[in-house]
Amino acid sequence: MKAFRIVVLGEGKDESGKARTLAPFTPVPHAQQGAMEILVRRGLYPLLNADQPWHRGLAQGDGIEILQPPTTRVPRAPAMVEILADPNKLALLVSASLRPVRGSALADLLVATHDADGAEPAIKAVAVVNASLRTHVPLLLPAPEIQAWLTRKRSIELSYDRPHCSVPEPDEAALKRDAKAELQRLLGTFGGKFDARMQARMAEFVSNDDLGRYDWTDWGAVPALLKAAMDAERAHRAV
């Protein structure tokens, strides 16, 4: 069965992992995928498999292929956070992935992501690009930031090989205010390292129930956004 190909644009290493040297549209090995790339796969899997839930045993065989994003051909390669805020730069990546001048699309879906804090420029840029290119790129906005989706007691324990009930429960008010700081506080209780690779592990280990525990994180909006984008792209290609 043909893999479902996705490009995920994340504003930093917490979303996309450490810097990669892969060619554009090359499949990203599982070990190099970032937390947001894994979470997008988790959100897509039920939509592609009759509402069957994703589980960690599917991590390398779920039929979903993460592709290395394209780059902008300019003298100074801008950071992804800059691209997400600029409709002209963003349009170059979206068109290369979904609306190439020649040939068929190189991805089945492109997903933009940005922490909800400071997301106004990205919201405007994605809207402009979708209108001008007739695409339906979804913008996922974890509130206040991606760590609010990841930070749960059990996901930390499993990711860091800690004993059961050895990590405190996160403080919801602190998580809502500054999720990154709350995750760092919890990791500090046992000297855990705060880095992109470990957050990717947490994205695999956090349970489906824990992902949806707090409505305010906006994880609940993800399935509908992804489904609308998939349906729109399929309809476009059927014309």
C-alpha cells in the first residue's frame, strides 16, 4: 500500500527535531523525527484507518511517511519561524509540496504548526497562502506551546525510564501559563535532560487519554483540521 506522505512545518527543534541534512522530500528516518511530526502522524492515523487508535507499536509501520520540508532558494536560508510568518516565503514551500509548476504533488498533505503564543503572523500568512494557492493547509496551534501536549507524569516516566509514580503530576495552572517551564521543572526533580529527542519520545509515549485531558491545549481541534485538509486535497486532485 502506498504511504501517505506528509510535510510538517514546525517553528523550531522542539517540533521538528535537531537540524537535518536530508534532501527536500526525502523520507525522514523515525529516529530523526521531532515531537510535532510524531503527533501529526498520531492525529492522522485514525483518519486513514477507520478510527483505529495509534499506538507506539506502530511507530515505524503506520503507513505514514514524514518528508523533509523543501527549502527556499534564497542566499540566506530563513528560519522556519520566519517562513511561517511570511506569506511569500511560506507560499514557496506550499507550492513546491502541493502545487508544483510541473508534475504531480510531492506530498499528500502539508501541515503548518506554531505554538499558540505569538501565532498571529502565522495565522495570517497561512490564510493568505491558502487563498492564493487554493490549498487547505491546516495550522495546528498547541496552547500555549507544544509541551502542553507532551507533559504528563506517565509520558515522562516512560520516556526517561523512571519508575512508576516517581515523577510528580504537572501543575495544570503552571502548564497553562508556561508549559515549557513546567516540563523543565518536572525534569529537574530527577535531573532529566530537556532536549528535542526526548520530547519526541514523549510524543510517542503520551497516552491518547492524556493528549485529550485538557481542552485548552487545543489537541481536540487537530482531527477535524487534518480531516478537512485531507478531504480538500483529495477533492482537488480528483478534478
